Amino acid sequence: KYMAEDFMTYTFVTPDVSFDPTIAAPTYVTKDITTSGFTAEVTPAAGAYKTYAAILKSAAIPETEAELVRYLIHVNKFSKGTSVNTVSSSSFNSEDDVYLTAVSLTEDGKYGSVVKQKVELQKLIFTDALGVEVTGVEYGLGDVTLSLNFKGNPEYITYFAATYTFYDDATLQKLMALGQIGEASRKKVSSLNGKIYLDGLILGAEYTFYAIVTDAEGNSSYLYNDY
């Protein structure tokens, strides 16, 4: 058994951040902008110790710059010294207000001008000019090969097969077009030779095949589903 006096306690206060107008804002380049996110390359301000950056929805951005700096430090996505900080995210909807946020700090917690730049994501467009359908099935033991027919000039197909989903078709269509479901099974149409092979299937189970195709501009077909 221990008494209170057997324990040593020590109180300390962590240093806080403070604004220094002599420290410049980091510079940035945005690229690979899609319907669900983008990539940004953030270059530190001269003499910076660490440069923090994150991609945030407007609702997640704190009200004051000091609070935003503390938040970015907490998120801990930083680069040291002169290293370019590359950040990316693909977890948004095309109608979201999405911002690149970034700041450079000195080793003693002084921060300069803060980057808070809105980035317009590509609009999500569905069109009847694109399409895909299953025209034939070859059955194996726990696997199938699907023959496909394409409409228009699709560049990619995103697909998966499932015995059930938690989403209605409209939601599923949107999530697949945004690359948030089925992205692991996204393939170039030109590489398929008109066929898709699915394995690891449960024997005796009823599957639904879901697919959309997208063109080079990011336009998407409506959701295809078939048993």
C-alpha cells in the first residue's frame, strides 16, 4: 500500500504558439484536383523549423488563426526545414467547401501568415453517353468471369460484387463516382479486353455486380447493377 506522500508530482506548462509578422506564409501548388479531393505541395517559408498543412472542410476550420495553428500541430502533418510538404485527400463530395490550410513555424513556436485557400473541386457529372453492362457470365468454383459491353468512350471502370450493401443505389452511385467505394477495383477499360474476373466468392451465394465507368474528363455513367 502507498501513501500520497510516496508519489512525486511535477507540474509543467507546455509552450504555446504566438504570431510573428516577420515570418512569411508557406507557398503552395495544388494539382490532381478531382471530384473528391486534391493534392497540394506546400513549400516552407524561409527559415521555418516545421511547416504544417492539411486539407479541411470549412466547418472543421477553427475560428481564429491561433486555434487553426494549434489544430494543424495536433494533426501533425508536417515537413521539417525546407522539405516540401505534400498533402492529399480524397474523402470529400464535389459540393463541399474544401480548403488547403498551412503555416510555417520557428522552433520556438512563432508562426507567420496562415494559408487558408479554398479549392474548387471538379463537379460530379453523370451522363447517359457513358455506360457498361454485363453480356455474359462464365462460372467457376468460387469465381466468375464477366463479359462486358461499354457505351461511349470510358477510360476507367470502378466495380465490385456483393451479396448486400448498406446503401441505396443513388448513394452508391455517388460514392463510387467519387472513388470512395470500389476504388481498389478501378481499372483501365483498355486493359480488360472486355472481361472482368472475380474470385473468392462464397459458394451458393447470390451476388450483385455494381459498376460505373468514367471518361478522361471525369464524367461518370449512371450505376449499373445486375445479379
